[in-house]
Amino acid sequence: MPKSEQQHREHIVNIGRLMFDKGWIASNDGNITIRLEGDRILATPAGVSKGMLKPDDMIVCDLCGRRLEGVREPTSEILMHTTIYEARPDVCAITHAHPPFATGFAVAGRPLNEGICPEVIVALGAVPLAEYGLPGTSALSESMLPFVRNYDAILLANHGVVSYGDDVYRAFFRLDTVEHTARIALVAELLGGAKVLPRVEVQKLFEARARYGVSSRNRYEPGWPMAAEDMPDPKEKIVATREELLAIIDEALKVRGSY
């Protein structure tokens, strides 16, 4: 059954509190939107903690981000949301936060693109990394565009994570999956590195999506997510590092000999 606007407002309150309680946002960080009927968007307001929202705090905007209803200003990152809605007519809700582990990968400039967990491959395939763009500007939206149409969650370099779906809980769960994956990836790295699944197993997981009721625009492409065959050879990496070190030493000796 279609939900009322009041129900959507209450759902945003619930999701905001969950994001805050999980430690994914601090202070007034993060934002949530839901697409309404009549080319309207229900958005969280700027300058309000998402863990302390009330249903009446929400702002109604048009698809250009202009305020139609509400006392406060809409989130300063409304352009990011309108960009996704324009590119993805199937998307009805968007969540954006700064979960620490996933944001750590984004700050390090690393996508979550290794085929390590079946559940993640089935649900998201991989999580790409969009280049840094100043929050609240078209630069951020433009950096996301290459990925929005084919992925349901994106790491934003030096910023955070955005995820989306056909309802606000699906968008939130995808955000949850991204953060959980980042935690697993970090632990695996601390223990010596993840054992990435072979390509044949990654492809099987993509093919199993229909069985799990998962529909996604993201299709399997060799190398994305990375399978065991796509990972760099550790021996080659060591040799390359050694060659670089010898070159540096050689250059240093030449400089020393010039004095």
C-alpha cells in the first residue's frame, strides 16, 4: 500500500536516529530524502541533528531542490540527492552519512572493490569511489555521475557514503552493508590480507541474485569486483619496490659523490 507523507516523515525520523545511534554521523552531519508523488522530495533540514529529528522538521522540495514547504532550509547537499533522483527514476529514497570504517576507505582513496564476501557481492557487487567534490556543489554531483546509474552505493572521496533504493529502509540497509564490509576488509588487511574469491565464484554469485530476490543494474564485469585472478602478484610488488629503492640509493650516491 502507498505510504502517506506522515509515514514517510516518521520513517526518516527512525532512520536518522539509527544512523546517529550507530555512530555514522556526528553533530548535524548526514542527510536523508524520500521521493514523494508530484515531483516532490521530502528532505531532512540543515543544521539539525539527524538523531533528534521530529516529523515536522522535514522540508518538501521540488526536483530542483527548491523549498516548497517547511520552515527550515533543506539539507545543504540537496543537489547530490536531486542528481541521483534525476539519473535513477527507480530510486525513491537516499541516505548519506559518514560511517567511520567506510569513510576511512574513502579518505584513503580506496574503493570497496574486492570480492571477499558473498552477501556483499550479491547485494552490491562492489562499491566504487567517486573523486572528491566540494560538498553541496555541482562538483560532487558530477564526480558521482559515472557510477550512479550502475551502482546502489558510492564512496565519496574524503567525505563519506551515499546509498539509495526503492524505499528509505532499503537505502539504509545498503549503507549498513557498506560499513560492515569496510570493517571486515580492514580486519582482513590487519591479519595479512583478504583471500579474494576466484572469478568463477564471483560470477556465480552475480548469477544467483535472482534466486535471492535481488535486482540491480550492476552486472558482472571481469575485474569488478576484483577476483583472485585480478589481484596484483605480491612477488611482483616486492621486486618493483626493491628496484625503486635501488634507484633512490643510486641517485643518493651520485648526489653525495658530487660534493
